[in-house]
Amino acid sequence: MELPPPVMDPPPPVVDLHPVLTPEQLGTIQGDIWTKGFPKYHETYYFFSIKTGKASLFSQRLKVLATQTPPLISSLKKARDDHNFISMEREKYITAEKLKGIPKKEIHPPTVPIANALIAFTSKGLKAIQDDSPSKNLGLLDIEDTDPAFVAGMSSDKVRTTLNDPATKKWDVLFQSTKIHGLLKIAGSSPEMVKERLMRIQVTLKHGEAIEDAAPTDSQVVGWTRPNDRGKEHFGFEDGISQPRMNGIDSPDPAPEPNMNTAQELLIVTDKTASENQDVRRPAWMQNGSFLVFRKLEQDVAAFECLTKKYWAATKCESQEQMGAKLMGRWQSGAPIATFETKDTADPGKAKVMNNFVYGAESPCPVSAHIRKTNIREKLDGNEPDQRCRRTRMIRNGIPYGLDYKGHENDGSTRGLLFACYQGHIEDSFQHMQASWSNEPTFRNADFGHDPIIGQVPDSSEGKPGKLKTSFLGSDKSLQTVEFAPLVTLKGGEYFFVPPISALSTPLGSDAPATGPSTRTA
Ligand code: N7H
């Protein structure tokens, strides 16, 4: 007798209980503060200064910028609509080409011309606006206790010491400037689209009259998605796979706990307290804004390749690629080593969406690997509760800069990542991740050492650059350790606040003073 098919339990529904982003929030939160961020092939960061004595004029121009139609500063809604439009246009093009009998491989949809912009301020920039307009009350005193790192700035001794950052004299001249008040982050489909959008915003903000370049040298930093390896950063790995998801704009993450479904207050400033610090005090206008950490991180690709080439056999890895994957936690395709232990998968498309894994005592992913140091993906016993891990959540929307490395050790070029991440609280997120996890050799296990990709160590007492020490298990489960000079070097950066678009009109912006009747006589 044939048995009836077994009755299977339906899969448990994916529940995301976090509050949904409202239409008002989609219209006022700036559009890069999202997993997908601005669609882009090219991106320019322009750092500006509000001219001394010109903050009132700047505020007036800011209001003009905020209220222009069509908007020059993009909201989340605009970024989402752009992504949808691009997908639709691609689909339309592919369908039309297929109907003409063109094989799929030969179909290359044209790039949709698009540009988007974000504006952000340093604490010095907010202070400049406040000081010049006594009638404004930005409530900045309130944030000194809650957001001390933002108020101090990335170049302050306190922040640099916390992060083991190099001395500012080793930074690019632009970031040694003490006059960085604001940032325009412009992303687009082509350098021309980006340039045009930047110029229009500079004209609106009266460049030369109300604002000026933050440094006497070039005040722009330019990045692009690598033409031959779109999506991959310079060490050759697919980036931007694992990102937090917000209810109301992303589909829920079906992965088991701890998954990437993330409460709004961890990524944007809301009226909720996300911090352990219960006494969070921020003025109401900051709600729906987010803190942006920008770091220009130079990557020594020759050193990375040399390290894995020299040591993979000695450290009992199966291949040079496997050693790289042990350092990163993912193979170059993006496939996690937690799931694919011995070799990369032939299906990188599948691997790309494969964020559905957790670690455990037997995981093949070393606890020192970059992605395991920066996202623990397991409930921790001891003193780091799961909630602590969640509070480090950040949206990463960086872009590579510099020419591709072609295998000549001293090729005279520099390259790296323009790292940008958004979060609701810098101390809980970026700072905790970098200082207490990646730089901390005893986190989570004293045997495994530093994060080999972004770990930073202070110089020795004789002023010599420090070395990273990182360990992983070889194929025979023996502990293997490598020691090397850091592969990534900070060339400068800054902390910014990205206000909601509504705050650009009030209180940061203001109306032009009413002009009285003309006194001019004919
Ligand atoms: Fe990292 N890389 O391209 O090699 N990073 N990162 N990162 N990073 C990740 O999973 C890289 C940096 C995080 O949820 C991947 O999306 C490089 C800083 C976090 O599983 C790759 C640099 C900080 C994750 C890289 C750099 C972080 C992550 C895998 C510097 C924060 C998600 C792709 C030059 C302090 C972890 C992915 C998760 C993933 C690279 C910097 C954080 C390939 C080259 C400074 C949270």
C-alpha cells in the first residue's frame, strides 16, 4: 500500500517586528542611508567650509537647496524609485533584445543616466551655523554627552588614540584641514552626471561667497566601481553583501537569528534610545538623520597577494585562495567560508545572496576573519550579549578609488576604499567594531588575534609601525599564526551628521532677511 506523503510543517513565517518606515520618513531621510544606497558607477566626495562670517548667507542658501524642485538632495524614496526605474529599464531592454533573437550573453543594457546627492555636516560645521545665528537654537550642547566622538572629530587625539589611527601628519593634506564643515557625496552613472550635480549644488550654495573648498589643495576625492570587476574591492573580494535591513524598504531577512533585520534606531536617529547610555539627549531636529563615518583607507594589494602566496602552504591551507578566504571569511566570489570550507563555489550568484549562515564552535570560519570580527552572527556566552552585537549594525556604502593593481609591486599608484558607513550612534557602532573588536587581539578569543584586514596597532615605543598578528586553523586543525604589517592604512577621514531633508530648511536653513522698501531715489 502506498503511504500518503508525509505532512510537512510549513516553514516558519519570517517575522520582522521592527516599526515600519513611514512615508514621511522615506521622504525626509537622505537616500544613501539604505542598504542599496544611491545607484552608482562614479562618486565624488567634496569637502567644504562655510566662509567666516557667512553662516547666515549659507543658511539662506541651504534653505533654497532644500526646497528646490526637482530636488538636488535625494531622499530614500528617490533612491528607491531610481533603483526600481533602473531594474524596469533593464528588463524592458533585455526583453526587446531577446525578441530580436539576440543571445542573452550578448545583451548589455545601456546605463541609465542618474545622479543623486547627500549633504552632511561635521560638528564644527553645525557650530559655525549656530554661532553666526544667535536666534537659532540647534541644541548642540545636548549632544556633547551623547555623541562625544562626533563632537571631537576623527582627527582629535582622543578619537585617534581610541582607534589606533596614525598621526594626522601622515594623513592626506585635505584631511589635515581644520576647516572641514560639510560634505557633498554625489553618486551617479557617469563622471559627467556627478560633475554636473556637484556644480549645480555649489552654485546654489554660492561657492566662493558662502562656501569655499575645505583645503587649499584639491578638496574632492573621487571613487568608481572597478570597471573590470564591478562590485569587487581591490583585494578582489565581492563587497556589500551583508547589510542590515530596515522594515518598510527592504524585504525581511529569512536567516535564523541573529539575522540582519535591524531596528531603525540603530541606523538612524529616532526618539528611541538605542544606546546602553540611557541618558541619550539629542535635539528633536536630528531625528531621521544618521551619523556618517568617512575613512579613506589605502589598500596594499601587493602585500596582500605576497602574504597569501608566501604563507598558504606553510599555514596548512589548501590553496592561496583559501588562505585569503580565511582572512576575509568569504571567498572572492562572496561565498562564505563558513559554508564552503575548501573551495569557492562555481555559482557566485547564489553565493552573493547567501547571507544565510551563523557561526558556532565548529565553524570553518576563523573567529579572526574580517567578517566574523565585524559581525558575530551568534549569541555570545559571557559578557557580550547578543544585543551588544546588534548595536554595532551599520550600513556600508563605500566605493573603491585608484587604478587596478596589475601585479607590479611598485607601480607608483595608490588604491583603496572610500569607506562610508551610517549608524545611529558612532560609539556603539563603528568605534566599537574598529576599536574593541578588529583592533583587539583578545576579542573573542586570545588565541586568534587581530582582524587581518582592518586591524590597526599603535606604533612601537621606538616609533616603528606595529604589526598585526592573526591566527586560524590549518587543514589539520593546528593553530597557525601569521604576523605582518597592516594591509590597510588610514589616509584621513571625518565624522559627519546627515540631517533629515526637512532640517535643511529649518533649523539649519533660514529665510533670507526681508528686504525693506528701497531707499534708492531716482
Ligand atoms: Fe569590511 N573588503 O572589501 O575586503 N568587508 N572592509 N569593513 N565589513 C566586508 O559581507 C573591506 C571595513 C564590515 O555582516 C566584506 O558584505 C575592506 C571597516 C562589516 O558578515 C569585504 C576594507 C569596517 C562587514 C570587506 C573594509 C568594516 C564587512 C564581505 C578596508 C568597520 C559585514 C562582504 C579597506 C569598522 C560582515 C560583505 C557581515 C564585510 C572588505 C573596511 C566592516 C569583502 C577592503 C573599516 C560590518
